[in-house]
Amino acid sequence: MRSDYGYELTDRVEKDIDEIAGYIRDELSNASAAMNFLNDVEQCIRRLCDFPSSGSRIFVEYLPGKIVRRKVIGNYLLYYRVLQEKKKVRILRVVNGSRNQIPIVHGLNS
């Protein structure tokens, strides 16, 4: 099945992904786990392009009319928006699920 949706990464999510992969590779000394993380993120994004509304909806009170969704990738949460008019999935953040999500959600912008 070929998706009609593409995707775009925000600058912030590119930094998130680089920092997480670097931490796993360098601080945890586990290059293979870092590669697995990157592969898991890529696979999740591909699935989102096929099924853009598959993530759980979250409420962001200061973004009225804009739906933010999230997917779980192992220990991490991927936040995104579906831009139906552009046929794109905009990836906003990837963060460790054990972090306090309130300031992260409040920092989402699109």
C-alpha cells in the first residue's frame, strides 16, 4: 500500500532524535541500541504516513482547533500533527516517556 501522505520533521524533533541516539550510543555505550532506536522512529513515521490518524489524540488547550497526536515508540513518545490540506504528517517531538510531559506538551507549536 502506498501512502498519499508525506512527512516533515521540525528542527526541534531532529535535535530530539540526534540527542537521544547520541545518548544511547555514547553514554550507554550501545551503538546497536542507538541504531534500533533510529530504525524504530523511521518505521513509526512510515506507518504514520500510511495511517496518519492512528495515534492517540491529546488535548492542548492553547492550540484550539489543532489536533495533536502521539505514538509510543518503546520508552519514547512521538508527538505529531496531521496536516490534511497538505497531505503531510508533521513530527513535532520525540521524548522519553518517563519525563514530565506537561511542559513538553505546553512547548508544542506547529
